[in-house]
Amino acid sequence: MIDTCFHGKSSSETLHQRIYDLAYNLRNKRYFSLSTHSIMTHNYLEALRNIDNMTLNTFKKLYENNLLNNTFLAFFGDHGMRFGKVRMTFIGQLEERLPMMFIYVPQWFKTKYIGFFNNLKTNSRRLTTHFDMFSTLQHLLNLENERTHKYGKSLFREIPRERTCEDAGIRPHWCTCNYHLSATDNSTTRNNLASIFIQHLNTLLKNHTHKCSKLTLKSIISSIKLLSRKIEHIEHRVVIEAEPGDGIFEATLRCDRNCSTYNVIGDVSRVNKYGTSTNCVKDNTLRKICHCINTAKR
């Protein structure tokens, strides 16, 4: 992976320098900054090592020059790898859904607001989301008068141990708090799930059949039975390969206790690259599903 160049420096170097310069120049003023950079990590997990020392040195420089004395620093990802060999593993499924979040807290805050800090440490072992981080940032603006939100809870307040994905506003397909039971128990159920999945994909494409090929099932890669904490329904996380295009898709299907019918719930994930085979559509949801008819004829 080759980084892009800005005035003789890589974009990674430029970003890290700007982060430091911002903190230095505004050290005596209030400020908020959100810096994002993904060129070295978005598509190539192996390239992460190329910016490891650069990131470490930036944080050390901020700390050693006392630029974090009155500053909270959050270092986080938006998601893990969404396709590739790592993503095809069970650990890869979890990693996609569990982006990291590290928070640096000034020493004086730990002493003055020891209760808030202890709750923050406790919550590092609880189910939390970026909704909570948003609420935490707002709480920081006024520590004496916390605002409430539908989903997000300030991380300075203890998150309940029994919190569920539904409580936290996490859609079922992205939930990692289900109990994995076993592989789907029989071939009839597996085939039924795969058939419903393919039908769902083609339903999403129904208004674009003049551009996108009708998908058919090529193979069932995996089907895992899940049980929610509330035991109100049974879910299966299914991965299939479709043709044309050899697209590999993942979805969560749910049924009630009687399992008289299944439905795809939430989003569908595309877990392998699709290149230019979807260029005939612009919608982001359709792009990961559609295999353009012109491409299929080649």
C-alpha cells in the first residue's frame, strides 16, 4: 500500500502534524477537532504497521509537551475490516462490528471527578456504542447538567450490566451479544434460509432488473444459529455465495419461537470485493448487491 503525497510528505505524516499543530496553537483556547484518516488501513490490514510508530510518536509528543493537561483524547475506529480473508472468519465478524475506542483522561479529572472516572473504567467492560460517546461529549460541555438521549448514555454514568443491543440502539445484524449455539441443525433449514436470503436480495433489486442480473444461489458458506438474551426469537446468521459475480453476502434471519417463517432483518453485508461490476448503479445499498448485466455478459 502506497500513501499519497502532500508537499514531500505522506498524507499520514501531514495529518499527524496537523493534529499536533492544532493542539499547540489552540492550547489556551477551547476547541473540538475530529480527524479521520483511512487510506493506510481501510482496505489493507497489513498496512497498519506503517503508521504504528507515527501514531505513537504523535501521542507521545502531545503528552510530553503538556498539550493533554486540559484535553480529552479519543482514538477510535468506525468499523473493522468489511471484506477479505480476515472478515470471513468468526473473529473477523466480531472485529467488523466492534471498532476500538481508547480515551485519554487528564490526571486532574481523575481526581476531581473520581466517580465519573470510575464509571468510565467500569463501562470499558460494558456494551457501549458511538451513541454513548456522543452523549459523553455533550456531558463534558456541562458536567453538572447532563442531557438525556434516546439511545446514548454518558460514559460517566454506569452502563447497566444487563444492557441489550436493542436497549443500546444496535440493529440485530450488528449485535455481538447473542449467544452462538451451533451450526444450523439440518440441511432443510439451511437450504430454506439460503433461499429466503436470495429472494430478499432479488427483492432489493426489483426496480433495477434492467441493469442488475437476477441472483441465484451458488453455495451456502455457513449458517449459525443464534439465541437472543431475551429468548423471544431465534436468529440465524447466514453467509452465501451468489452468481453471477460470485458475491459473498451475510445477513441475519429471524423467526418467532414456532419458526413458521423467516425474515431477513437489518442490513446485508457484502464480505468480498466487487470492483467495477456494480458501476451501473449509484445507490450504496444496491452497489454491494447488484451485478451489472453488461458485466455478466462479458
